[in-house]
Amino acid sequence: MRARRDAAIRLLKVMMVASVAIPVAVFSYASWVAYHNAYAHADEQLWANLGVVAEHATGQFQSVDLTFAGIGVLVDDLTDDQIKAAEPALHAQLRKLEKSAVAVGAILITDKDGRPLASSAVSPLPGDVSVADRDYFLAQKDQDAGTFVGKVMELRVGRGIFFAVSRRRALRDGQFSGVIMVAVEPKIFTDFYAQLARDSGAGFSLARSDGAILARYPTPPDGITQFGPQSGFRLNVASHPDGAIVTTDNSIDGVQRRIAFRKLGYSNLYVSDGIGTDTIVADWLRTMAQHLYFGLPATLVLMALVLMTIRRTRELYAEAARRELAEQALRQSQKMEAVGQLTGGVAHDFNNLLTIIIGNLGIAKRGIVEARSERALDNALIGAQRAAQLTQRLLAFSRQQPLDPKTVDANKLIMSMADLLTRSLGENIALETIGGAGLWTVEVDVSELESTLLNLALNARDAMPDGGKLTIETSNAYLDDEYCRHHDGVSPGQFVLIAVSDSGVGMPTEAIERAFEPFFTTKEPGKGTGLGLSQVYGFMKQSGGHVKIYSERGEGTTIKLYLPRHYGEEKIAAVEEPAGSDRGRGETILIVEDDEGVRQYASEILRDLNYQVIEAKDAASALRLLEADKPFDLMLTDVVLPGKNGRELADEVARRRPEVKVVFMTGYSRNAIVHQGRLDPGTELISKPLIEATVARKIRQVLDAPRRG
């Protein structure tokens, strides 16, 4: 690409030298180029102004989205009657939301018939008002229109001119419940457009794709609120739905303009700006007149134009290079996602098989007295347990492990791990921890974060065969838009940074690029599975964070973990007290599992732990036991069952026998008790494959725990 760029620039330089011999031709050429440059300059100005206008509109609608989010927190779980009963308090809260967003002029919540339930503008509400005929209500009534932007109109509840942004209220029993409307004042946009117009002389508008004008400067004549079907705006939007720059006659004032428009991506809205073509031509004539007035040789004009072309050629190739890098990053991200889906699926199905293998090996081992047979079973059990660890790492990479996040102080967690890390690193590696002052808290799965730090420490140990130093440092950090543009899947915001640095041999560039791929390793055969960093990658992505490797050959490696700052209540997760005996005390446990092998193994280990066991192969069988008034203290149920799933069964048991406690078991995280990778609140879970010690500890903890509520 560089050779092509240099060749193009050399050719342009030859043209510049040749222009000296033909001054008249050059002047004519310059005149033509200047004409097009006048339009090009106008287009640049239009695009620049359009970017400013689009950014302003996006910011205003983002504030509208935040307002919707705040309203949702207030009323999503409330019925119409509850909203009416709380109307005075809701009015005050909605008023605060309205005042916090510059673009918002009013907020209205209606029932399914269009009658207002609560408003930020008026309290108490007038009893004879209805918005059932408003476009923002009708658009949501028969189907979910998502975020709908209505036409400009006058408020009925309150005063002022506005256009409405509406969303459906949460469905109740699958039926339409009404709408939430946020009124936006067009003046916010027209005032901004007027300020821009003073600097640029352009005109601006915000309109829907159907031509409805929401805001415009200059203000359209009275009575004109929409671009007609044959207007330049409507025709150009139809032919260029994503945006373009065109020359068109304006249907409102009849002036021909050079128009730039762009789709906002928000409810089919477009922003546009325009400059009159007579203004562009006048600029071009003034330019040529100045050349003639000062008698500039045509050759110098052409040289200037060629120099401009050289610059733009360089910019073009630079942009092509940047685009190629971005495409490479996208391909890598898509590859990682595809591999994650595949590995996650394999791991899920493997868990049931491992439960049966590990369980029966353990049972067989207890009955073996001959040393050789016992050694063989020990080796088989070790292999099966390593396979179980492998599936957990695969699930971590594919972001399909159920997480139980708690609010954590990273400084305290790292200090609590210092002894373990020191023992793991060995005597020839020094450990240093540097805790950042005023460190924000994070909300993560504590055990997975501990596993991640241990993984990184062990990798660092292997990178320092002759000894060295491992440093773990924490600090508050902010990732800005510029950084996030170069890192796919990362959003700007505040993060807690945990940097793990070693003084080891470092990594080559090709190893850094593939480090997070599953089964990729630079270690010798038998010394690594290639799943350590892929597990770290999956956990960080599932936790909403980001991980970045910095390394050079011979200069050591730093791995930076960025975890999102926690903004909720500062309730730091408490350290659990050691449990007592994990054996049963004669309690009765109902096991519901459709896989016979898993069910038999679970029954066997619970009987060995001094529990009474009742088995059911599905939810229907378990419900028949309930109807027969079969007593039991706890239900251990698989989540994925034929017919009713485990969550539905647990809800039915809670309704009929609220005293019975429930523990779920699963090898598949995308199910009825896990959402966005997190366990539902108050849910107790044992992940497959089932390990006897884990089952014993969890069952005993749940039985001994005080009842909720």
C-alpha cells in the first residue's frame, strides 16, 4: 500500500512540474477545480455541522432514554391502582426527573385507555383529560412500537409546545397496559440551531422519515409542519436511507440548497443542514476574482491544487490503513465469539457424563481393598476431575458459567490472598502488592476473581524460571471514547484496575494476539492446557470488564484487568464462617433429575451422608408426591426438566409447602434461574458435575440457614 501511495504522489508532482508549460490551460483547469472545491468545502462544512447537530441530538435523546430508565425504576412494578394511589409522590419524583434532563419538558404515564395516571406537570390530574387520540398513544396501542417519536403538538396536561417520545408500559398478563410519554421541547433544538447558523449561515432541521418536522431553523412559515411526499427531503431519504449530501429544491421556501442529512438511529429520525447553492457559487466567484485581481500565475494555482490532492491522497491511504486494522480486530472478535459458543455447548453436555463417571468411581473406590485396583481407580478419578476442571474453564471462556456477584473491595481481597499467592509462587519469586488509595468497590463473583488472580500468578511464575518479582497493583481508572474505539466491546466509563506485572521473559506479538484463544499455549506439551487466559478473558467479559496484555520480549508482562465500578450501596461481602459437620441428621431430601445415572449417584451420596432420599424423574412425578402429602425437608432439583422446568417446580413447591428449602443443580447456565450470567437473588445452586464434598457442604448450609422472609 505504501508503494502505491508513493507512486501516486510522484505522479502528482510530475503533473505540477508539467503545468508550468501550459499556463492558460492551468488557469482554466484551476477555475474548474475551484468550482468543485467550493462545493467540496461546502460539503465539508455541512458534514462538520451535521456531526455537531447529530451529536447534540444524540445527547438530548440519551437524556430522554435516561429519563425512561428512571421512570421504569419508579413504576415498572406498579399497577394502575398503585400508581393512582401514589400519584402525589410520583408527581414529585417525576418532576425531579424532568428537571434533571434539559430536553424534557414533561412526563406522563397513562393507562390502557389513554387516561393520565401520573404527570410531572400537574397534580392532581384533571379528570376529563384523555390522550387516546394522540399519535404517540395510538402507535403503541396495537403493537410494541419500541421508542416512538410523535409529531409536534400542544400539551393537554400542562402547557407548551412539544413532541412526544413514548414507550409501552410493562405488559400485565400479556396485555397492553398504557404508555409512558416524555415530552421534548423543540426549542432546545431550534435555539441550538440558531446559534450554529450565526457562525455558518446554514439552515438546520430535525425531522422524521415521513417528513414530520420536529424542529427547524429558520422557522418554517405558519401552518407548515411537514415535508410533502414529493419534497426533496422525502425523496432523498427514500433513495439514501442512511444519509447523503444532495442538491435539492426546498419545498418550504423554494430555495435550492446543498443538503447534508443523516439518520440518527433513534426511532427513524433524521438531522439535516443546508447551504444555498447561490452562496456556494458566490464563494467560488470571489475566489477566482481574487486570483485575477492579484494576477497569480495559473501555474501556482494548479500547484496549490495538486498539493491539496497530495494531502488528500495521503489521508485516503491513512484511512484505508486504519480501516484494515479495524476489520482485523472485528474478525478476531467474531472468531472468539464463535469458538466460545462451540466450547460452551460441549462443556454443558459433558457435565452430566462427568457426574456419573466421578460419582461411580468414588463409589467403586470405597469398596476396593486391593492396592493395585485402588491406584487404578485413583488415577481414573483424577482424570475425571481434571476433565471437570476443563469443562469449568470452557464455560468460563464461553461466558456461560453462572456467576454469584458480590460487592468487593479489591484491596482487601488481594491482601487475603497474599499468603496463598506467596506459597504458589515459590521462594525465588518476590510478591509485592500496592493498594490504590480511595479505591472504588466492584461487584464480581469473588471465587472467580480469586481464581483469575491465581491463574495470572501461576502464569507469571512459569515466565520467571530463574526467579523474579510479581507486582499486583490496584487503582481507579477511566476508559475514554478514544481508547474504546480501538478496543472492540469496551464501553467508556469508570473502572477499578488490577494490574498484574512480572519481570519474566515476556511475550512475542504473535503470542499476545492469540493469548486469549482456548487451547493456545506457548508452554511445553503437558505443562499447560491453554485455557488459563481464555478463562480470564471469559470471566472479565461476563463481568462487564476488559482485559489487556502489555508485553515485550525480555521486558516482562503486565496484564491489566478493568472491572466496572460499583455504584450501588457499599455493602462489602462478608467472609463466610467455616462450616461444621456436613453430614445429615436424618432429614428427608427429594431428588428430581431426569438423567437416571445422575439421579442414582446423587441418591447414593446423600444416603451415605445420613439423609433419607425420595427420587422423582421429572416435575410431574414430584408434584404427585406433593399431592400424596409425602414429607420432605429439602428438594434438590435439576433446572432443565421435561415438562415443567426446575424453577416452575420450585415455585409450585414454595406455594404448597413454604417450609421446604430448594437447591438447584445444573450443567447449563442459560436457563430459568440464571439471567445475564447471574443467579437470581436468593437462589442456591450446585454446578455439575456433582462432587460429593460440594453437595454435602451446600445441602448442609441450606438446611442450617435461617428461613428467608
